[in-house]
Amino acid sequence: MPSLSDTPARHVVIDRREGHYIAFPDVIRAAGDRLVVAYNEMNEHVRPDRRVVVVRTSDDHGRTWSPPVYPDSPSSHCPRLLRLADGRLLISDSSRIFHTSSDNGDTWTPMRPSGLSHDMHDRVLILDDGSWLTAGHRHVGEEHPAIRQPPTEQVVFRSTDRGATWKRISVLAAHRNLTLCEASMVRLPDGRIMALMRENSFVFEPMYACFSRDGGLTWSDPAPTSLIGHRPTMGLLADGNLLVTYRNTGPDWGTCAWSGTAEELLSGFRVHGRSADPGNPTFTEDGMRVRNEAGNASVVRYALRPMTDPRTATLCFETTVRVDRADANGCAIRVGVWWRLYPDAVVPDVEDAKPISLEPGRFNRIKLEYADGEVALSVNGARRALVRVEPDHAETRPVMFGAPYPFEDNAVDCTWQRADLAVNEPAYGRNYSWSWRAQDGPPDQWMRDTILELRNDRHAAAPDFGYSGWCETGDGRLFCAYHHGNGTERGYEPLKTAHVAGTWFTPDDFKQGGPHGTR
């Protein structure tokens, strides 16, 4: 995909201090083209001893930043910024202590709204009648294995007195097998409100979107989008297109941006892949060749459409592949479990599994069919194995092919000619199909053509990067503020190392062959 990750002139460090975990920023453009950023300062990610809000300002489009200002907020969490019509600035906060500024972010006055609950509040959205909306989520009920956590409810709150008091007005989304949370709302030109939500099952479900035609009182059923990620920040650009910045949680992690129409965002699930080495894979007359030695520098893997509810879903995955060499983690297909591929055998990743023979040196047709908690393997048209899996468990849901674990014992030389996937989800009234041939190019070509990588962080822990905010600057560019772990840097410690950075970008950067071409 087009990437700015290795373009130092596009990036700036906003706040980085040893001994502090600095994360969860938002940024807006204030009066006089000033940029204002708000974020959290903590000692670590999980259950920190302190979590306060910090504000900095920039009067040169983000190149340099003021000393930190600390609004009075002893328990801040994921602050969000808004510029009001009268020029005042508002920090809304999941701690439910808000702040306002009448001097362009230099000083802040606290206010304590009532009626809010839940967590991870969205930026305040102001409607034509002057009412304010925000959204938040919480986990309710008991943990269940299909999502490995209690289910979430994403709700909407409304205020008619400029944020002083709030009332819960609707449930935006609450579904057993979809962990929908961290909604970002925007009002579209046709008057509808669109909400884009993180899906948190960690099975490569995409983000989901809902729509309201009545100011947030009722919502459409969640619809899958084309993006896989966390904590989206969505808004409208001056040209009318949507812009979303988010934590990319597909196979290749980082802070990313996408821009387009609502219809394009809802165009269906898209394959996401990881292929950091521009020389791998290659395309030959035989097919897509994946060849690398062990290590994490040249891994190739693809996340396909998962099953949302395997209790009722059915699935069929077919591929034609030749394996010439493979370590334990070099080549596999995931349907129910990992099916590891070697030159002469398929081995399901289950206890006491026996190898299923393949004909070495030739292309073999592999077919995996799932229904009612069973995965059947056929090779070259003959049924060869049946594996029982738990139908109500998250481990059954992902569908992938490539390197099963991208860190060690993953040397491989294999060639893929084709892949076809069909997933029937009667519980959701959804039938999904995908067909790929090597002559089409990479399976994740849509991602490569459409998503802009602002900063890669594939070696960091997922919590340590990618929460973001963005704004249009006064010099015609876009600026995204986000937190970044920099997992390859000496001294990085998961869940204890993060800083706030910024990246400048433009709509032209989304075009194929950006500053560093396709990643």
C-alpha cells in the first residue's frame, strides 16, 4: 500500500518523555490556523497509577509544539476535541470531566456534565437543532468464548443544554458475536448520521457501520465495511469525501488512513495482507510464489473473511498450491484450525494429528469445508480427513492463508495459483464469496490501492499505537496525531512504551505508488 512510514520529513514527535506512557491523542484546527492536540500522560497502558490530560498547541501547522498544559483532570481517558461555533474549544472526556477554552487552547476551565456513562466517548456531534450527541460503550453480561469477553453495547447520548446534562437515547449496536465499540459518528450531506465502530473479537472482522435518519434515536443494523481496525476517527473533508484514520489490526499493524464515499466504505469485506518485503511474493507463470528464509522480515500472510457465528455458518475454502519447502510455520491454511502444508503432507494443528499425504512436486487441490463444528479436508477431489472444532469459540472463526505464525520457523517456498472462499451466515442474512487467481495480482490488491499507511508499527503490541485524531491544516494539508510504540526501537517495552507523533499527508498520497510505492 502507499506508505509514508519511511518518510521522516512527514513525521513529527509531539510529546515523548522517558518514563511516561503518552497516548490516545486528538487534534483540531482552531482559530488562526493553530493546531491543538489533547492526549493522556500515564505510566503504563494497563491500570496506570495516573492518567491526566495534556494539551499542546502549534502555530506553524504542527512543526513545533508549545510546552504542555495540564487541564485539571485527575482521571482523563481518551480526550476528544471540538471547536464550537462561537470559537471556544471543548475537550470531552470519558472520565466525564469536560473542559472549555476561550483563548484558543492556552487555558482551560473544567465542567462536570451529568448523565453520561459508558466509556470511550466519541467527539461531540452538534445537530441542526443545537443538540449535542456522543456515543460510548461498555461490556455487559458474562464472557463467552466466541468473543473471549463479555458482549458490548454501544449507546448514544444527547444533550440539549450544551453538554451540561445528558440522556441516553438509543442503543446503537449490541450483538452477541460482534464486539462493536469505539464508535465515530459523522453527519452526512443527506442528513443521515453514520457511525463507524471497531470490532474487537480479534478474528479479523472488519469495522461495522450503522446509520440513523432521526438524529440518533434509531439505527440500522450493523453492516460490515472494508476496513479492519480499531478506534476510527471519521469526518468529512472539504471535498465531501469521508476520511477515516485508525489503528490497522489486519495482518500488518500500523496507523492508517482511508478516504472515499460511504458507499465505497460499505463495498464489502476486503482481504488484508502482510508482505513487508517488496520482493516477496513474486508472480510467475506458475502462480504467486512465496519464498523466504526464517524470520519476520519477509513474512506473507492474508486474512480473509471470518465466520461471525460458527454455530450456524457454513464455509468452503478451495485453493491450488504447490509446496516445495516449508518449516513448521511457513505455509498453512486456517479454517477451524491451522492446516499446515508441507511438500508431501497436510497436518492439522490438533492433538495426535496424523499427516495426510500430498503428492510432492505438483500442484494439489485443497478443499476445506466447515459446518456444524466440523472441518472436512479434501485433496485432489478425495475426502481425506475430518476435524472436530468448537462451534462457539473465537478460535474457530478466522480464515487465513500464508505463514501461520510470522516470527520463527517460517522458511518457505510455495506457489499459490488460486483461492476461493464462500461463507454463508444465516444468522446475519449474509452470503459472502471471494475468488482470486494469481494473474489478478496480490490477494490484498484493494488494500494496496486504497489504504494509506501513515506509520507502520508491526513489531509493537497492538495497544501501543494507532489511536488518532486528524484535521485539515491551514496550509492545504491534513495532519494526523496518533500514539506510536516504535516496536523495533531499542528500549521498547510492550504496554509501557508509547509517544504521541504526527504525520502530514495529502489526498494525493492515497494514490498507488506514493512516496515509497506499494508495500
